[in-house]
Amino acid sequence: MHIRRFQPNEELALFEVYYSAIHLIARNDYSEEQLNAWAPSDLDHELWVNRINGINPFVAEIDGKPVGYADIQQNGYIDHFFVSGHHSRQGIGKALMQVIHSEAKRLNITELTSNVSQTAQPFFERFGFVVVERKKSVIRGVELPNALMRKALRDISFDPTTEDHHRPSQLK
């Protein structure tokens, strides 16, 4: 596996990762109606291209093919974090989380936040994120439960290369 920055013209490949992550992995936590609202097969191509270019994600690839991607914004917000439904539980998410933490350190970011699906919450918790607020987002007229999660990065004892982390004492 290799992780690198997003390259122009691979937006469609990242849509396939996104779509499969939602429809194959999240299907145990969301209804068919919710999955289709969240990731419709006919999502507007121009909207998708603009979104991916705007977040400039890191891309995990195996044999030259994208199998996951994640971003971190200047304010520490993780907008997208997806692993292909065909490649789950292979360490791709862990590797992407390590890159996110390294990039946060490089950018002197002291806190990470993300709106996280029910499916991804246990994964984020393993890396020291805590639920700040449980919410219901409305996408295409359909409610999808999720949670705002946060992680303070002031604790230098956290080693993102392992899931054995030490939570900072002041997470609010």
C-alpha cells in the first residue's frame, strides 16, 4: 500500500471508493433509503469533482488503484475518510489515520474534528476521538444519524502508529 496526495482526474476512482464504503460497509447501520440519499449512484459529476478538488485528500492505493482516501483541512476538520468496501479491515484506515496525524503535526493543528457516521465511530474512538454531540444530518431529505467527534492533539504521548493511545485529560 502507498499513500500519496490526490491527483487530478482520479475523482471517479474516489467516487467508487466512497460509494462502496457507504453501500457495502455502512449498510449494517443505515437503511437502503439512507444509503441512497448519502451516496446516490447518480451523484452530480461536477459537484463531486469540485468537492474532491476542494478537500485535496490523501489517497491510499494498492497496485496503483485507489482503495481509500481521507483529508484534513487547515482547521483540523476531517471532511472525508473512506475505505473501499472491497478493502475493509486491511489496515488502510489505520494508515490513513497515521497520515492525518502526521499532517496535523506538520500544520501545528492542536485538535481534530469530524462528523462521523455510526459505522465509523468505533474506528475513530480507537484513535482517541470522543463524541461531542450526537446529531442527525439531513441529506436529500433523509435523516442520517452521525456524531461530531473531536480529538485534542496536545498530548504528545499519543502514537498514531498503534491503537494503544493515551487520551488527553481535557477533552470536551
